[in-house]
Amino acid sequence: MSHKFSVAVVNVGDELLLGIRENSHLGYIGQLVSRRGGDLVHAHVVRDDVDEIAESIAASMKLADIVFVTGGLGPTADDLTKEAMAKVLGSKLVHDSSVEKVIREKFQSLGRSMSENNLRQCLRPPEAEIIENRWGTAPGLKIHREESFVYLLPGPRSELRPMLEEKVLPELESKGCLCDCSSWLQLRTAGLGESAVETRLASIMESRPHVQFAFCAHAGIVDVRLSPSGPDTGTAAVNQVGEECRLMLGENFFGFGDDSLAKILILQLRCWERSLSVAESCTGGLLASSFTDIPGASKVFAGGVVAYTNATKVQMLDVPEPILQQHGAVSAETAVAMATGAAERLGSDYALAVTGFAGPDGGTAENPVGTVYAAHFSPSGVWSKRLVLPGDRVAVKERAVNETLDWARRTLNRYKLHDFLACPCEE
């Protein structure tokens, strides 16, 4: 692909500007496009107003080769994206009987009656082509106007993502607008801050001016993005620099691409044919969720227990009451007992446990808010680690999960031989 196609995104919806819904579409589309050689040059969030939507679409068409518009295709009065598109095109909406037939059949298959306002979803500008929506009722639309391709996509995530991945992107690739290769390489790191990662890679950055470096820190993880500085730098050159960075980062590097710490653990334990369970208090199931987000995790992940109260810790994890009385729920001793109890109750080879003060209340002089104790149970022993994490309640929970997973990854690698020797031989 000799020409790098530019892309603009228009996100429609009052709920996005009011903060009622997170605008996850922008980051998702941006990542998909950039991984296929596109260049996201413009993004705009706009209210449910016909004139404002039309103005935004028109401006985006002047700035980009490809325009994605999300939201505003549904059956209610505030779904105005098609009206705005018609205004940009200087046309009037027409009723598409084929769309009406599909919608009526969907309602009939669900055993539900269809209200008349659903017929709004059958309207389209005459210049637009229908994009089938197998995941909902509002079809997508595509318009080719002068030098721009415009795609109107439904707002619900469960409809937009499969439509984009299965219908829109393959078409753009076939037209040569996008390709099936990434324009950048991402390295994932843990255990170092953003400035420390940059310092660690400084010599490579200075000696490799043909590659651009960008850093993004979130919840204890720092991602390093490598991309060509110019058209003469190919994928092989970027990958070579990525390999140099991997070696320089050492055990702080845990993967390329988007793989999570939980996925790295799952893959490693699956190779060893070992199982894992978790016990949680302050993270409230977030640790278990990080594993169940991974397809096929059931081959490794036995399950988890959210033991939020002391009574639950005793009843579900066999944590001895004297430990809770003497050391408290937030302690190394309790974390160790929780991990041991999870492994024994769920019959797993390994177990992780987390207990702490996520805030804003709680905490003591010895263990202030943000203090978390993690424990790692293995065939060769059980360890605990004290973490003191910054941020609000949500940030503490997220960082507790990531730092526990990173510590488990390192411990697993460090003691894998001991663990194998400690495991009973299988006949």
C-alpha cells in the first residue's frame, strides 16, 4: 500500500459528552485502523443534533479519505445520523422495504411485536448502500462521495465491533485502502515506571533514529510503541529494534502486541499442564475476571473465591480465626492463608490471593489506604508481598491485580524448576 489512507471518526451521542457512557469506540477504531496501515487524523464527539452532526461529517470528509460515524441509527427520535448524512448529500431519506422485511422477521423470530418507530431504521439516503446487521436491527450504511468513503455504524458495541471487523474492514482491505499488516509494534512492560522505561531504552532510541518511540502508562503497565519515522523504514527494521528493546528490558518485558499479564500466565501454565485458582477480598473478583476474559482459560483456571468479610474467609477458604484476630484481614499472614485455602478447596496447583485497603475509608497507621498484600501458592512453597499503591479505589484495585499478576509471572519463572521437582509424579 503505497498511499497511507487518512481516517476520521465522528462519535454521535449526548451520553458521550455528558460522561454517561465511555467513548470506547474511538480507541477501538483507532487501534484497528493503525494496525492496518491507516492514519487517524481527526476525531470529533458531537451531540444528537442534526446540524452539528452534518457539520462534523462534512468537515471530516474534507480531512480524511475514510470517515467512520458511530451512533444515531436507532429507532428513537434522538437518532439523527441518517438525517444529517442526507443533509450533507443534499438528498432526502427514502424507505427501504428490504430492510423493513429483515427487521420484521427479527422481531417475529424473537416472539416480540414491533412498534412503529422501528420503521425509522428502514430509512436511508438514496446514495447509501446497506451494511447487513446480523447482531441488531439498525443496519449500517456506506456512502462513496467524491474522494471519501463514509461508513455509518450502529452505536451499541455488540453491533459495531462485529460489523466493522467482519464487513467494513475486509472491504476496505480489498479496495487497497487498508492492509492486513500493522504499521507499528507494541512492547508491553511491567515493574518499571514510564520514565524508567524510557531511560532503559535511551541508547537504542538515540542510535535508531529511523524508528519513533512512544510510551503509554496505565495501571502499572507501560506500553512502548515503535513505528517507522518515514516511508523508507520497513516492518523488518521496526521488528529488529523491537527485539533489541526486548533484550534491554529483560524480565520487565512480558509480551508483544496486546497480550495481558493474565494471558501470559494462562499460556505458561497450560504448557506445563498446571491449574490455578484465586482468592480475593479488596479486588472483588477483578483478578478472576482477568483470567476469564481469556478464551480457553478453563483448561487452567479452576475458579475463584471473593471472600470480602472475615466470616467468608473462614467459611470458604479455611482461614484460621486466630490469624485474623492476631494479624487482621489485611496482612501477609491472611493473604498466605487465603491462597493456601483456595488451592486446597479448588484443587489447583497454584493460587493467588489479594487482600487490602482500596479506600477511601479503612487503613491503619501501619497499613494505610492503598496497602495490599498478595500471596502466591505453588507446589514448592507459598510467598507473600506487600504493595503500597497510589490512586483512588478503582486505580488501587486495577494496579493490585496487575502487580499481583506480574509478581506471579516472575515468581513462576524463578521457581519453575523447584515447582516441577515438588509436584508429585503422575503415573
